[in-house]
Amino acid sequence: MDRLRRDKGLTVGELLSRAGMTKSYYQSRAGFSLPYNTNDIEALAAALGVTPEEVASPETTARSEMRVAAAPLAARVRRLVQSQAAAEDDLLEHLADVDPLLADNARALLDAVSHTVVLDEEVLPLIAHWADVPTEYLTDYTDATVTDRTDAQLELRDAMRAAGASSIRFRALGEMSPDALRAIAHSLRSGPDDT
């Protein structure tokens, strides 16, 4: 979907407006939490000016690549791997199960020695989904609001894991502010009051 949207020069907001969808509805489907239905596919196809078959069968569209700054993006991907209490190989194996080319792209990013790297545009959304963070955390890492909120969520995830929680889905937190998330993380790290 992102490939088709970018090919048409649309932002996510423009696509959603044209398709008559809310951001949360779209993200739940784009993140594979819920499936698209035929009405969704038709609305997205109309908004993109393509056939429903092109939306439903992304493998029929050409792959698109993008050049990204390697160091800041690799640092974010490593932070996501750490937040999952995983190893880089766990992420690479997950991506290889989806498409070996995507695993190769992620490896190239993590091993980059140059300032930039060329990636298939599908790899970053898949990494974000694997880590349960907004796609924009990787695809638009200059967005300070997304960065602040996601970093706060990751801090809370770390604190919860240290306190014994095995997992947390951030969608369940709703729209808590980054400061509120950090306050909860701080409270968990501090432990119970001794008073």
C-alpha cells in the first residue's frame, strides 16, 4: 500500500481523506492487526487511481527503493530490537520468512559503513510492525512528535520488562502523553514506596 501511495505522490493523510478512512482504522489494517475487506480495497484503489487487484496483489507492482541516512535509522532499528529483548538475527529471520530480499536490506542497513543505504520501501514498515511501533518512527524519523511518543513507549516497555511483564501492546495504551508514559516507566523503575 505504501508503495502505491508513494508512487502517486500522496501522504498518508491525503490517502485516508480520499478513501474516507480514519488513521486508526487504516493503521490497524496496514499493521496486519485486522484484514482489509472488499470495501476497504475498493476505497483505497479509487483513492490511488488503481484497480482493486493492484491493491490486493502488491506483488504485481514493481518494487520501489529509497535512499536513507544509515546511521540514525540503524540506531533506531537497533533500539527496536533491544526493546523486543531480541537479537538482530531474530529480526533478520523474521524478515527472511516474509522475503529474503527484505532481510538482506535490513542487514545492509545494520552493517552500513557509508552515510546512506538504499532499501526496499517495504522493509521499514515490516520492521516497525514487528516491533509494534508506528511505521513513521522509521519512515519519517524527523517527526519529533512520533519520535518523542515512541521513545517514551519504548522506555515504558523496558521498565515493564524489568518489572517482570513479558509483553505489552502499545495500542492498548491509547493516547497517553509521552510525559505520562515516562512517569509510569519511572514509577516502575523506582519500585514500591517504602513508606
